[in-house]
Amino acid sequence: MSERHTTLRSMHDLGLAAWFGGSLMGALGVNGAAARINDTTERLPVASAGWARWTPVNAAAIGAHLAGAVGELVTESPRMARQAGVGKMSAVKTALTVGALAVTGYSRLVGMRLEKAGGPPVEGTTEPNHHTPANVAASQRQMKLLQWAVPALTGALVVVSAYMGEQQKPGQVFRGMLDRAGGLMSAPKNIGKVAAVGAAGRHLVGAAR
């Protein structure tokens, strides 16, 4: 079981590292280098070719990360039920993952539109100039935002994963289990208080009648 958990965690971490690092390097390296090409009609095709070569690797990285994340969720589900705070962070992580997947997928669609545009004159991969066709310029403006949204979301996933790793420390587990136990013990008392308030309200209404 421990080896399987190690494999899942490795898939989770390596996949996320490639997803984050590849998107950041692409925005800074691929797009930045393409903008330095002298021929303005070659800038977009060169950048598009670089992103197209990275796409299969990125898809494999995302798949590995998702497989590891689902596996960790299954193996850690007993601790989620016993330790306060773990379920909340799991929900945050899931929301970030869905957001990152959506933005990555949409970025690829916009990138494919730019690939099909051929070699129009541009200032940079995400910057049109006054000779750029309007439809290409619109896609470039979208990509200018998307290229930073992917590393921002995946970077947030790295931070959340690190925080959840801290939650697995013995002291954090112990305090989380005490908090969860305290919440369960106080629940019957709270229910009793609500019932007493409700009964008093019904009594007052009956007296008023």
C-alpha cells in the first residue's frame, strides 16, 4: 500500500510540475523568443509550432496528475472523514483543478485558431500590429490573458498541495481529529438548544392566541 501511495503521489507531483512549468516556460520562453524573430510573418508560426510540440507532453502530464490526484483522494478519504479542515482544502483543490483544466482546454482551442491563421504579420505571439487581421488579433488578445491564467491556477494548485502535505504531519492530524471530535460532540447540544428555542416560540405563539 505504501509503494502504491508513493507512485500516486509521484504521478500527482510530477504531472503538476510539468503542467505548471511548461505553461510558464511557454509564456516566457516560446512566446518571448518568437517575438524576437525579424520576419514578422514567421513569429506566429514558430510559436505555434513550439506549442504544438509541447501539447502531447502537456496532455500526458495532466493525465498523470489527475490519476495521482484521484488515487490520493481515495487513499486519504478515511483521514478526510476524521480530520477537520482536510475536506475543505480538498474542495478548494478540486475547484482549482477544474478551473485549470477549463482554461488549459480553451487555451488550446485559441492556439489552434492561431495555428490555422498561417503567417500574418504580428508584433508578437500575443501582440498584434496594425497589419494583423482582425480575427487573428482578437485571438491574440485572448491568448495574452490565457497564457498567464494557466500558470496562475496551476501555481495555486502547487501551494494548496503543499498546504495539504502539512496537514499530514502528526501534530496537524492530532489537532484536526480533536477539532472534528469536538464538533461532533457539540452538535447534539446545539440541536437541543435549537429545539428548546423552537418549543419556547411555539409556547409564546399559543399564549398569544
